[in-house]
Amino acid sequence: MSAADKIKAAAENVAGKAKEAVGNVTDNDKLVAEGKADQAKGQTRDKVEDVKDVFKN
């Protein structure tokens, strides 16, 4: 996994956590859902890159 891909995955995960937290504080269910979706995308990106790394070696 390249460093850029790791950073993108981590940033997406952090942004998702922030959205979810703001959504919880403001009682905004839509924002909470978007935050969870962003976290899932970040985690998926991370897993896909891990699989790519396995097949590179």
C-alpha cells in the first residue's frame, strides 16, 4: 500500500468519525449516517490496499 493510499484511507476514516461526532452532538441523524459511511469507505479502501499488497509479494 502506498503512503498516499494509507493517508487517504486514514483521512476518510478520521473525517467520518468527525462527521459522526458532530451529528451526535447536533442530533443530526443524516450526518451520523454520512460519517459512518465515510468510515466504512476508509476501512474498505484500507483492506483493498492490503489485499493488493499480498498479491504484489
